[in-house]
Amino acid sequence: MTDDLLPVMTDTPALHRDAAQRAREQGDELAALAHLIAAEALDAHPSQEGVERLCMVATGYFMKGDHAAAQRWYELALNLDAGQASAWQNLAAIHAKAGRESAAVRCRDHAYALQRVYVESSGQPARRVLLLCAGRSSGNVPFDLLVPLPHNARIKYAIDYATQAEDAALPAFDCAFNAIGDPDIAAPLQARVTQFAQACARPFLNAPERVAATRRDRLPALLDGLRDVHTAACIRIDLPQADIAQAHAQIASAGLSVPLLVRPVATHGGEGLVRCDTPAELDAALAAQAGPFYVSAFRDTRDADGACRKYRVAFVDRKPYPYHLAISPHWMVHYFSAGMEGVRWKLDEEARFLADPQAALGEKAMAAITALGQRLDLDYAGVDFTLLEDGSVFVFEANATMLVHRERPDGELAHKNAHVQRITDAFEVMMRERTAAA
């Protein structure tokens, strides 16, 4: 291999047999097995089976979260056979997790140049679901929970790397799910996905034009006219770096003034988000932008008790399902940083919301959220919002990338899992009904 993504291979069979013996003496049987497999693969011309076994070892470490070990074994396998697309894909994930984005992109390019379709299936699945994904970036819908294995076979299709001619050669599927949920990431692919959807003879979930309508600067117009629903004015600015005067002109033209929120496009979880309370802070935030960004009005939604609350509801087939409530002392509310665990009153309030959202939110707010799901018109989406003093809702964001996931069954947040299961069950019912009607 000459690819500089991979270190020069100096491994020998003897080196790995010695390492296997040391690992066994230390009681590390997995490492011992890995080194013995490597020794066998290096003994002569590597067989396909030997390389695949090395990839299995690497994946074992990857699934355990030992990314350093996984990287080493993937690199060894790829030195022996650079045609292992899944190895490149997982190596990309390792680099991305470590913040090595350039290496991650190059690994993804290797993976998807080799293979655009990845099938995950075992046993007798109830259906085969085609997942349209963006291979070059994140921003995909969290489909692991919604389309679980082994009940479903998953056919992951990196459509941004594939040609239209490849669409006709896809494996048979029962329904297609547009998993490119971030509208910023989906924008360059909208025509391509629309073309696919129009030609698709099977049920198609999450129409691309509905995803596009959820972009942060388009959301106010999308929600306009909904009773008891409010959101912040927002503009998108696409300017060369540090063109502060032009940015100020656009902000003033939109009628916006400090305090303001500035964030790069295609970001979530507070990544790159800056609150600007003064003109000087706004100038600094604008100067720091290296690409397109959003500027939105900031509204203080602190409640009477001094806390900031952010409710998350998922929509499946346009119906609302409560997912969580984060209660934080900080204006930027995220569940992981809100200090929920270990605080009984917070967890009790969240549990009441999950058990009976209408009682927790009030009839006015629940009606507003239900209408919002209809307005989004997506088969899967979510909304983050808070309650205002008059019982109406203030929407932070609403789109198809809202994360839902299970908690540890023996952990303090296990009370959420029954409600997560309701979301999974609702998605299963929708897929079953859509495919039966096709």
C-alpha cells in the first residue's frame, strides 16, 4: 500500500506470534487471538478469509469502543487488502471521532469508491428497508432505533457517491426511507433524491422537499399561522470569511439586533453556537465564521424558577410522542449538560411529562405541537421547544435529525426507555401499513 492514510507495514508473523504469547500470559485472549490471526495472514499471500478475519477482530474492538486497537487492526487488514470497504468506513468513523476530519473524509472516499450499498441482514427479516444516506457527512436520521435489526434488513445506500444508473441495480426493497434529515446537508442532494423518489415504485418516507422546508431560516415561514406557535426570526448568511460589513447589512435589513445567536450551518448540539449580547461580541462572532452561518434573534425563555426548559417531541407519521425534558440553569439547554441525573425533582418533572404530555404542557400547548407535526408533514421528525407564560410554545428547532436513543436499562434514566419504545413501535406500525398498502 502506498496510501499515506496507512502506516508502513513492518509486521512479521514472528512479531505477532510473540505478541500473542505475551497477551495470553496477561490473560488477554482477544488480543492473543487477534495476533494469531495476523500471523496466519502474514505467513504467505494473504487469503480473503484471513483478511476478513482481521477485519472481524478490528470490528470487535470498534464495537467495544477501543478505537486505538481497532484502528491498528483495520490498518493492518487494509495494508493486506485495500479493497475492504467496511474497514475504510469504520476507520473513517474512528478518525472523525478523534477530530481528524481530513483523514475521515479520505477514508470515506476510499470506502464509497469501492461500494455504495451496504446490506445488514440476518435471519428472516419482516421487510427490507432502503436507507438513502449521505456518505460524505453526518446529518442522517438516527435510523438504528427506527429500523432495528434483525426485524428489518437495512440496505444503506450512499446516494451522494452513486450515479443514477446504479439506482436500477439496487437490491429489492419493500420501502425507502430518506435518512438525509439535515436540510443544510440535504440541499445539494435535493434534486438527486427527488429524482429517486419520483422513480421509486415502493413507499417513500420523508419527502426531500419537506426536509428542505425545515432549514433554520425557513422555519418561521413554515410555522407561520400556526396558533400558539412562536419561533425566532432567523437569516442565513453566505458570505466570504470576515466580510463583516456585508453581514451587518443583511442583519440590519432583516430587522435583527443584539442579543443574537450565531452558528455555522449544518451544526447541532450547540456546536459553534455563540450568543452575542453586544455589538463587539457580534463582530467577533462574525469574524470567526469560516463558511455559511445563521443569525437568529435570542429570546430569554427562563421560567419563574430561574431554570430553562427544553422539551423534545418526536413525530412519527405526523403524530407526537414525548421523548425527553431537559431542565438547565443555562440558556443553552442540552440534556447531557443540564445536570438531570442525580436531581430527583428534575427527573420527576420529566417523568410526568413523558407519562402525560397534555397534563404537563396544557391543552393549548399540546394542540399547538400536534398541529406543528401536521405542518412539518414528515414521516419522521422532531421538535425542541419550551412553554411560554401564556401556555403557548416557543420552538427552538424542528427537523428530521432529532436524536432519540435508549438509555441503560439499569441506569437512572431507564424510565425513558418505555417512551422510546413507543416511538420505535409507531415507526414499525407505519412501515407495516405503508408496505401493506403498496
